[in-house]
Amino acid sequence: MGLLNIFKKKEPTEFELLLASAAKHEYNKEFLLAVQDFTKILNLKPDYIDAYSRRASALYNLERYEEALSDENKSISNTDYNEYAFQFRARIHCYLGMYTEAILDLKEIAKYEVENNVIYKMRGLKDEVFLKNKEKLLESLYDMIYAADISEEEGKFIIDRYNKLFF
């Protein structure tokens, strides 16, 4: 009978079921349900760092920016350098009006991603002229700030100026 046990299908754990459920809710843009699942996951495994980042994304989509920032901070502080995490946190900082912090995140990326600066600068300058959508415009501004070696005050001035001009 022991040999037959090898071929039995293993039942998924509660953790695996919650991960699958959270992924389904993310895919279906059911962000509140995704937040609930990621919270349960973190109650089971508080050291599962990916759940903080993914819950931050769901919270961001619910426009709960302070909570998203808290989770993304936990994600960043508990992992090695991750370009996406710093870009995402910069976006959250901008939505909260924390422009200096956003610029610091982008400068952190620049330390590691020097070879991409020219590409970001070109994309930023092109998008600046053509975009009227606030989120896309902010992405364009991130690109310009990311590519440039500017001070925090200059970066805040740029973002403030464009917010006033377009929104």
C-alpha cells in the first residue's frame, strides 16, 4: 500500500489555496478580495515578503495609498534591491504628495540602473509633450527625474509645475 501513496494527489495547503485565490482576485481586478487574501496569507506566514508587495499593489488600486506605502516599505526593507519596488513606491509617494521621497526612490534606482538612463530620458522627454493623462504624465516625469542628476528641490518643482499646468 505504501507504493500507491506515491501516486496519490497531494491536497493543497491553506497557504497554497489562499495564494491561488489572491492571484485570481488580482487578475479579475477584485482588489478588496485580493487584499483580504493577502492579509490572511501574511497572518499564516508573516515573512512571505511577496505578499506585502502584492497587497500594496491591490491597496494602490483601491486608492488606499497610505496603506500601500506601508506595505511597500515592508517589502523593500526585507529584500535585496528591486527596481520595480522602488518605481512603485515612487509612484505611491507622488500620489501622496511626497515628491522628495519619490525622487529619492528614483535616485536609488539610478545607482543600479545607469545604463538605462538615456532610454528613460528620451522616453520622458517624448511623453512630456504628448500626454495629458495624469498617471502617464507622472510616469513621464519619473522618467525625466530618473534620468537626470537633479536635486530633490528641482524634482519637486518639476512635478508641482506639471500638476498645476495640467490638473
